[in-house]
Amino acid sequence: MLLGALPASAVAAPLSLEEAIRSAWKTNLGIASSGSMVTAARTDAQVARDNGLPSLILSAKGILTNEPVAAFGLKLDEQRITAADFAPARLSSPDVVGGVGVGATIVQPIYMGGRLSAGARAAATQADAEARQHDRRRQELAFQVAQAYFGAQVAAEGVRYADDLLAQARATETFTKARNQQGLALDADVARATAFRAQAEADTVSAGERLASTRALLVLLAGRVALAADLTTPVQTEAHPSARVPAPSSAALGQRPDLESARMRAEAAREMVKVARASSRPEIMAQASVETLRPALDQGATWFTVGVFARWKLCLSDWRAAQAAESRASAASEAQAWQEEQAHHEVEEARRSLQTSEAKLISAQEAVSASESARGLRIQRHRQGLLQLTDVLDAEAALAGARALLLRTQYDVRIAAAELQLALGQPIEGVN
């Protein structure tokens, strides 16, 4: 009751298309998930970049053994070897020896066959590709919001048209019944008028259902801000929006986020080939460590080790892995080329759709104007007794069809323009 008493502006806040798109970018969980994937990819790139930094390894150990070799070595590490320890009986069957120790080791890669640098480049490029794909998802969401936004407007206009048709059908039914009671209209005319009114009522219910459905979709995409909002961006647009859209060049189309993402993914795949090939090359690392081993706090020894180590692992599986990486790189390049071909096709299809919709809009506007005029004239002449009821009902049906065509073409023009922007990689409705 309180909501009903509030002014309309307090209940239905204005909502422009730009505000709806920005709300979707802010609240839509799909976009939030995509943003988290970008963050994860950038973190992976930082990890790959840091792989060339020194590593610090900390260790702790506690040992208790009477194994002859281990026991002798343990006492040697603890600097408590005596001459008695060299007795054959003690060497063969030593007492239990134990100790605790800690250690720290720094490992610095010097040469890893190029694997680290190539891996860092691949991860950074992959992160950039994920970011550009995120931009594309934002554009696609903006396009979906535009579809739902203008669909809701067209559905609301359809409800108004359905209400107008229903009001006119009821007036015609009332007039026909009155004429029938005067003996000036047949019972068949009354039945036709009643059937037409019933059909109009059914159309009104269907129009209401379409409005509720499109509104629900808009709320799903843009959030609760669109629940009871007054949609202020009109669906009508300039007569020929296609005239201001230039023909795309290959360079301009290459800026489309998903095409940039595909190019970057192909580049990252080529870097991963270098990573796989580097696995069969020598590795050189520098290492410095310090350790201590003590049977008690006041006994024991501390020692250090500094060295440069080289390792060269030759394995058939590494060669197979390099082949697999090359195949993945080829697949990524082929996917990039195919996606570019699809993009050119999408642009041409969107341009043709827009031009067709513009031509249909002019015809639809003429059809509505002529149908409204014809309905008014036929109703007037019918009330004068100069036309049959069927002529009036035909005019009503023709007007309903013309209005439906107008709504559909108005929507098609606006959405075809947005679809062309999406195909070109441009901001939808200019919203960045």
C-alpha cells in the first residue's frame, strides 16, 4: 500500500542502457569469475618470472642409528671421532649414535637451457591473452544486456498496443451487440465481434508474459537495479546507423579482443615449444649450503658447501613432449587463422542484417501509418452503416500485424547495430 502511494519516480528509478551495462559488469557473477581468472593468470606469470631467482631451502633433522657406516659418518659429522672408534669390533658393531641438526641451502639457476625465460614469456603472454578474452566477455555481456534492455522496451510497447487493440475490440463488441438488439446487426456479427475480443484478450495476456520474461532476463544480467526501473534509452535510433560504420580493415579488425587473445595464445604456445625443447639441454646451477649436526648443544660441528653443478638429462619422453608442444602450437595458430576468418564473416553478416533491418523499418513505419488511417476510416464508415463488421475486423488485424512488424524491425535495427559493433570489437553502444 505504501509503495502504491509513492510517486512513480520513487518506485521506478530511471535506468539508461549505459547504466544497465555498467551494473552488469559490476554485479554479474560470470564477469566476476572471468576477472578472477585474469588475476590468477597474472599471478602465474609472476611465478614464472620469479623462477630464475635464488631458492632458499631450510631443513631440520633428527637421527638415531646403529648402522655401521651411518654411525661412523654421523660421529664424524659431529667431530667426536676417537682412536677407539677405529677398532674393528666397534666399527662392525657400533653403539647407537644420534644427533639433531639444521641446514640452509641457496640454489641459483645459472643456465636452464632457456626454459625459464621462455616459460616466463609464455606465462606473461597467456596472462595478456586471458585479459583480452575478459574484455571480449565484457563486450558480449554488454550485447546481451542491450538485447534484454531493448527487448523489454519492445515488449512494453507491445503491451500498450495489445491494450489498445483490446479496448477497440471491446468497443466494437459493445457497438455490435447494441445494433443487434436494434435489429440492425446479425447474430453472426455479434459472434465475430466476441471472438475478436476474446482473441485480443489472449494476445494481451501473451504480451504481458513476454514483458515479464524479458524483464526477468534483464534483471538476471544487470542485477536488481533493473527490477522495477524505468528504461530511458529509447529503442528508436537514427534512420541509417550503418552509414556511420566504416568498412573494417584487417588491422582494425585485429584489435578485436578475442582475436588479440587468439594471437597471444598462439604466441604463448610457440614459447612453450621452446620450454619443451629446453628440457633436453644441460642445466647449470650454483649451490651454497651450511649445516650443523650435534649430539648436544655444546658438542657437534658446522660445515658449509659451495659448488656449481651441471646436469644433462636425456630422455625419450622429453622428445615426445616437444613434439606434443609443437602440435599444440600448430593447433593454436590454425585456431587463430580460423577465428580471423569467422570474424570477417560475422562483420559481413552483421552489416547485411543491419541494412536489411533498416530497409524493413521504413516499410513497417509506412504500414503502421496506413493501417491506423484505414482502421479509423473503416470504424467510422461501419458506424454509419456503410461497411460490414468483417471490414473493421480485417483493419484491426492488419493494424496489429503492422504494429508487430514495426516493433520487431525497430528492435532488429538497434540490435543489428550492436551486433555489428560486437563483430568489429567496438564498445557496445559506445560504453567502455
